Amino acid sequence: MKRRNFARRPGCAVEATLDLIDGKWKGVILFHLLAGTQRFGELRRRMPGITQRMLTKQLRALEEDRLVIRKVYAEVPPRVEYTLSEIGESLRPVIETLRAWGEGHQERLSCGPASDDVKAPDRAA
């Protein structure tokens, strides 16, 4: 299991947290797991834009970081379920705050600038 070693400096805690949920999919996976245990196929259906390979990779990373627990049942065919660990569950307020912020700004985020009010910064020649 890899361990991240962040020096104790201002911003380090934010850096460590963002490193755990970085990328396009980890936060989304964690959000869906807030609702409870999910099987791989359920997660895949909830995220139609993710490939099977990427979902597998992200779930493995979340498991390695101890945010997600993977449980394999000895059945044929094998059944695998994913659940938030205690550490993962402690991210609930963070994920819910991100969701609420996104909902409040969704129109602006999805549509981009609605007018010429937002201009690109001038570049020095």
C-alpha cells in the first residue's frame, strides 16, 4: 500500500485531501457510495461516461487509500461490492458541500459565459 508523505506546511491538509479525491471520477464514485453499498455494474450505470477500465482503476486507488472497502463474495459468477470505509464516510460533509456548490453554480458551469461580461485576461506582449 502506498503512503503519501506530505510535509507539515500551510496548505498541506488541503493538498492531501485533494490528492485523495483528485481527478474526474473519484469524487463522483464517492458521491454515489454515500447512498450505500454498490456493485460494480451499479456504479457503472450511474456514471455512463466512465469506461470499465477507468472505473476499475479509480476503485482500486480509492481502496488503496482506504476510502472504499471492496468485498468479494465466493459465488459463481463472483459478486463484488463497494462500500465507503469509515475514513471514506468521514468525507460525507465534503462531498455533500461540493454537490451543493455545484448545484448552485450548475447553470454557469455547464453553459459557460452567458455574455461578453466575462472576458479573457489581457496578455502582455
